[in-house]
Amino acid sequence: MYHEAMSQTELDRTAVEIFREYLRIPSVQPDIDYDECVAFLIKQAKSLDLPIKVYHVHPKKPIVVLTWVGTQPTKSSILLNSHMDVVPVFEDKWTHPPFSAHMDEQGNIYARGSQDMKSVGIQYLEAIRRLKLKGRRCQRTIHVSFVPDEEIGGVLGMKAFVHTADFKALNVGFALDESAPSPFEEFFMYYGERSMWHVEIKCAGNPGHGSIMLDNTAGEKLRVVIDRFMDFRASEKAKLTDLIDSAKLGTAGSVTSVNLTKIWGGVQSNVIPTDLSVVFDIRLAPSVDHEEFEATIKRWCEEAGPGVTYSFEQKNPQIEDTKLDDSNTFWTAFKKTCDEIGVKLIICICMGSTDNRFVREVGIPAFGFSPINRTPVLLHDNDEHLNKDIFLKGIQMYTKIIPSVANV
């Protein structure tokens, strides 16, 4: 018993150090050199005695896949995905340097990526390490993927990868990716995502001297456009308030969000501009009909006046949610195991966007699950951190969850 306890202690210590080593790699957007991440993952694959492949759909955008071959490799495989990139930091706003992986006396590890989502990638690997040390094998082959550029839309990462012959050869039948940290005892589990639209509205009008009250100006039209979008935003926000007031945790993803994110135009303070432009970030709830919503945008532009046009910077398609019923045996296995180990789930639609949307788009069922609870949500925020005990507890969860879905 003493020897086993020491072995567990050593395993935990090693896992935390590997996690912190990964966090110290500044894979921060933009213009990331992923070579250090790849070298780190090659080292992990060697320590786990797992084969590793590095795919390049695009130059300088590596996709790293470690593979644990199953006892029945002809069955469809399990994909455990995470992304290597992290968002920028405002270093002067941090208590500790954001790529130092400083651990304080309470065991809180401060680093960009500690929650989003380098923790999850290492938890996958460390769970597999523990399973292998116990001599465990799974029926299905497990692929652990580390992808680039999720934080800037995944265009040259997972979005491109799922359409390649290399991805098809992985024979993926089910995938896990990130959710969000939970400040509660329960854990968030995503079975679908809102569709992200970034729409630019351009308002053209009569230019002239700033002292003249001209008709048909770009500013008048811009006001109408902003009013229409913001009135809709207010109605959706009222729905969200009602849901939160009724204590329906995790329901934010069922409401369409609208935010004005960019506005520009004009040449000089005393010149009425020829055109003004505005961009809205819209996340469409799964229940929204995309054709109808685009028709609404078109109508708002027409109501603003002539010369008002819209275009899309991004326009994600409507993707079917992963089923949560007996037809999805991966769901029943996942849920049964969570119940058995006391993991209470808040089952919901993802508020933002993850690489799972690309996996679902090619017909593969996928869940978002980060085994992080009782943690302040600091995604993309200053002083992002994760407690080592929460991190280690997540590894233990995966030692149960991974075999449950890999033995379906």
C-alpha cells in the first residue's frame, strides 16, 4: 500500500510538472511558431510509448496525433482533441508572468492556456499513462490530437483537417473536445454549438460639408441599422435574463447573441462621409432558421435606405446537434460513467465556438467536456489559472470516461 501511494504521488507530481512545462511554451496568437509544441508532444509520445504523426494541411500549421491502438482496431476510433494555441495577454495586468506557470501556495497554476485548454490535452495523456501502467487496453483505437489556430477560427487547423484523407483514415466514430470551466460543483457538457456569423453592414450615402443637413447620408442609415440590431439584441438579452432568473444553468447557448464589435468610416471631422461600416458578431441559437434570419438582416438593410449592403466575414452553417438518446451509444456510456463517479453535468449548447463544430459537420458525434469545476471562469481573461488538485481530479475522471467510450 505504501509503495502504491508513493507511486501515485510521483505520478501526480510528474503530471503537474508536464502541465507546467507545456504552459511555458508561448504559443500565443498571432504568428505562432508551433515547433516547440511539436517537440514537446514528441517527447510525451516517447514517454508514453505511443506512435505519433505530424500532419501539415497547411505549412507551419502542424496537427499532431498520438495514437493508442485498440484491441479491436477495425471499430471506429475515439478522438480526444485539444488546441495548442492560446489568446494574447496583457502582461501588465497579470499577478504573475502569463507564461511562467507560477504555482502559488494554494496550488493555483497561473498561465495563459491553463483553462483554455492546455490542461485538457495533458489530462488526456496523463489518463492514458495511468491506464497503461495498470495494463489496461481499450477496444477502440484512441487518437489524441493537438491542433493549431482554434482561437482564430480553426480555418487552417481542424476545419481543413476533417476534409482530408488523413483524417478519414483515422476512422473517427466519436470525439471529445473542450467545454468551459465551471464555478459550480457541476461540470459543463456541450452537445452542440451556436452558429457564428460575423456580418458587415456598409452604409453608402451623400457626402458633403459637415455644416449642411443633407438627405440620404450614411450616418442616418447607420443609425437605423444599429437600432435594428440592438433592438433585437435587447429582446434576446431579456430572454437570457429570464432564463438566468429561473436558475436554468447553462442555458445561455439557447439564446442568439448580438454584439457590435467594429465601426469605422469617414475622412475628416467636417466632411460627411461617403460610407460608414459596422460589424456585428452574431451567434445563432440552434433553433434559429438561417434563411429566415438572413432575410431579416436583408430587410433591416432595406429599411435603412438605398445603398445599404451586407456581407459576411464568417458564416458558419447550421450543424446538427449531437444526439442525447439511446440511439447514441457513446452518450449512454458517457452519461452512465459520469453518474457512477459522481460527475454531475450541466448539459447545454456551447455559447462560443470550438473545433467540435467541424467534427459534427462531417457527421461525427462530439461532446465538449472540460473536467474543471469549482473554478472561476477566466477564459481569455487576466490571471487565468487552474488549481493543481482540480487538474489532477480531471485526470482521474478521464481514466474512467475514456475507457467507457472506447469500449462501446
